[in-house]
Amino acid sequence: MTEQNLIDGELARVLEILEQVKELNKMIGLHQNQSKDSFMISQYEDMKSRFLEDLKEILQHYEIEVTIKDKAA
């Protein structure tokens, strides 16, 4: 795999992660405001954390350091 293909793949993955986080934010908001289902909220927040860790790892390849702020903090 060439370096350009790797970069293109990483950029596509960044966009995919951002879309996933956007949708997870919607689902978290829905459950916080309507169902109050704490189990589902924690599941979506866990998924979001994993996506953000993936994003952080990709951005490190570009020498971009990211700190993920815990919403509960």
C-alpha cells in the first residue's frame, strides 16, 4: 500500500468517525431527554469513547495531540 493510499484511508476513517460521533451524540441526547435509560446512555458513551480513541490515534500520525475531555468531569 502506498503512502498516499494510507493517507486517503486515514482521512476517510476520520470522516467516518466524526459521522459516528455525531450520530452517537444524537442518541445520547435522545436517551438523556426522553427515555432516561442510563444503561443505553452508558453504552452509547462507551462507543463514543472508543471512536474518539481511534480518532486520537490517527491524528497522532499527523503529530496532532488530542485530549479527550470526559463530559462527567
